[in-house]
Amino acid sequence: MIRRLTVPSLFTPPTYSHASIVEAGTRLAFLAGSVPLDPAGELVGAGDPVRQTEQVVANLTEQVKAVGGALEDVAYTDVYVVTDSPDVLTEVWGVVQASGLSQGPHSSTIMGVTCLGYEGQLVEITATVAVAGD
């Protein structure tokens, strides 16, 4: 369903693919950003990007299940982190890598940003999921 591609003429990425190709006959689900809120809408992990990433991945897992997929069906993510520190990006990526998202490995971009939508929010992940057609 998803063919992962690492371009031979480019560096070999450690835990992601350069491209994810989705074959015809597959449904695509474009997920809204997963955020570090619990079911009551309360922020989880105030001030802690690693804890927030764990919550974001848990919430993303629920979103993926709701469209009929699993984390290994994620073709692409954007990971947004409120930081200007590569060390913080590395910590957040460690959580992403430890999740089922790295099984693909999916294609991804991680970036430091100035702010996100909720007060105290430090992490958000958007995803594109390839789900087997009906």
C-alpha cells in the first residue's frame, strides 16, 4: 500500500524515508494536528516537550484508528515544536522514533516554531494516513 523510498544519491536518513508513495486504490486521510490535550481538553505536560509529545502521539494513534489505520499506515507527518533549540527537536524526535510511526519509516519534517494554537502547547503533529481501500 505504501512504498517507502530512500534516494540512493542522498544521505541515508536515520529514522524516516525521503518519500512515501501511495498506490492507487488506497484511501488517504489527512489528519488535523494532534495536540497535547487530554479528553477533558486540559493541557498535558505543561513546560515538558517530551511529555507533550507522548500525549500527542497517543492522540494521533486514536485519530489514525478512527480512520481505520494503524501508525505504520502513516505516510507523512509534520512535527511542530515551540523551540529554537536543535536539542529539544532531537528529544521530541526521540519520542516519535520510539512510537509506531518509525516502523515505516514514514516521511516527516520536524521544525521549530514560535507558537502553537493552545496556551502552553509545545508540540503538534499533523499526519497523512494511507488506509486500504474498501
